[in-house]
Amino acid sequence: MSDILFLAHRVPYPPDRGDKVRSHHVMRHLSTLGRVHLATFADDPRDLGHDAALKQWCASAVVVPRTKGNKRAAVEALASGRAVSLAAFDHRAMRGAVARLLGERRYAAIYVYSGQMAQYLPDDARFVMDFVDLDSAKFAAYADDARGPMRWMLRREARLLGAFERGVADRALATLFVSAAEAALFGGAAQAVENGIDTGFFDPAAVAPVAEAGPLIVFTGQMDYRPNIDAVRWFVREVLPGVPGRFAIVGRNPTAAVRALAGERVIVTGEVADVRGWITAADVVVAPLLLARGVQNKVLEAMAIARPVVASTAAAEGIDHDGSIRVAGDAAAFVDEIRALLDDPVAADTLGQAARARTIARYGWDARLAPLAGLMGL
């Protein structure tokens, strides 16, 4: 078998958050094509303990702890003229690890997952670049809503990161994004390799629902991620007063702003052992993201568990749902769609079953990742 170098910005195991879901399944797929040699960061101490699991798919794995905070990264970025996103992932140990791996053997292919990792490759490297989302566009959107020095900083980030992304794409054998919309936004020869969903794991028959009184409206996500924070704050302020029931915010690391939402009608769970129990218990799953890039795993997971989903236009954009979810363009539409589903459980169940059927037919991981072998020349 040939050797494949896989660079990932977070340990691709366990697949318990959006970016790690995709990288995990990419790693598994690459392992069917050759011997995978992984170099990755751990920004959570718990991710340093997965060596045995990684050996299922990797011939070797180097995991470098990443402890650099955002403030230090910002200072380094300003001093060096780089994007903060790149300074945050700049680590001497990772540079040494990648240099050693490149010196040890010839690789039939190199797969780079997330733009921050491209800084570790020499100029003459031949690689496939999986940006996943267009991060520079995300920071540009943040800048539009910011004021004062923060607006300047975010515009700087968008400009510098965008220039870096285009320079990397010019060198790459192929440039990948998670959706056709992201690829079109980037332009050039960029192409989409979409996310999939493990419909065996996300199966309504595979897990018991949590015991919570309904009606229950559920949102899932990493709760220190700004688009998720903005989404739940907006939902509690603009939508929840117009619908019955309680709203559960399910996900690790809720910020102070998220924890402050907890009350009689709002549950903030923090990290849970298995998010599927909360999704299964939901009368409606919502994805009210105001800013969303690519394909939202939270939507695919709820669809696979056969729950009725109401998503914002932004959250639904990257998903080929064929009408099996409801899309709401504003707060009033969210209220109307949620109330209609809560008032008609039969229609809600029918919509959920259609959503699961759609994920089975359209979003199997093997089919989604099948183009990788050809793109990498394997």
C-alpha cells in the first residue's frame, strides 16, 4: 500500500463536533486507500488519550498539544503581519514533526484538512487542500456587524486569510470545500466534496430519548462557537416568546452569554454523553443560524434521526434536503413553522421520516468521499 500524509488541525477522533466529524470520516476513508500518517493538534487535554483508537486507521500519529490562547496569537499576528488564524496554529513542535515525516518517506498523496495546516508544507509539496469552509468570508461577515477596533481587526483577518487561502489554492492539486456554495464563493477550480452522515449511528432506534417534558425544541452545537452563540441568543429573544414549550441548548463549553439564557423555558445542558438522546426527544429541532458556512452537521444528524427540522436560510443552504426540512427566513417564519409542526404531530412525523429517507439516499459517507482517490491520484 502507498503512504498518505494527513495533516489535520484537530485530532480526528472522536467525531463529536462538526469539524471533527468530517476529518474523522476523511481519515477512515484515506485508510482504505493507503497507510495514513497523521500529524494533528490537540486543543483539549482529553484528545491526547486517543492513541489506541487512532491506530485503527493510522500507521503513525503525531499529536501536538496546542495551548496558545487567542490573545497571544493576536499579538504574534500583529507583530508578524500574519492572520491570527495562522498564528494561533503556528507551533515549533508541529513544524518539526511535519519536517520529520516528510523526510522519512515519499508520500503518494498529502491531504491537508483546514487551511491553518497548509503553513507546514514546503513550497514544492503536492497536496490536496480541504478548506472545508471559506473562513476568510466568515471573518468578513463578522466585520460587517462589528464596530471600532474589532471591525478593523476582523477586516484585517479576512484580507490576510483570504490572500493566504488563494496562495495555497494556487499550489494545491485540488481545492475542496464542503458545499457547492462555498466552492462557488471561492471561485476558480475549487470543487465540493460534501459531508455525509452515519445513518446507522444516527438512527432513532439506536438510542432512547432523554426524559424531558415537552413540547421540546432542541438546538445542538459547540457552544463556544460564535455562530452557535449568536443563533441561540437570537432564537431566545426573537422566536421563543412566540412558541410553546421549552428550548434545550445542547453542547459543550457554553459561554457565559449562553449560560445566562438558562431559565424556566431554556435548558442549557453543557456537554452531554450522547447528543442523540436529546435529538431523539425533540419535538422539533431548530438550526436558526444567522451566519453559516458549508454543510451543517447538526441538521444532517437531526434529519437522520427522523426529527422535523426548522432551519434558517443560511443553515439550509448547503443541504440538498428536497423539501424534507422546513426553511424559515425570519423570526415570524420560524414561529409559524414551529407552531405548525407542534400542532400536527402526524405531519411532523411524516416530515421527519422523509428527512431520514433523504439522508440515507443522498448522504452516505462512502459515496460523498469516493472522489478523493482520483483527486489525490491514487
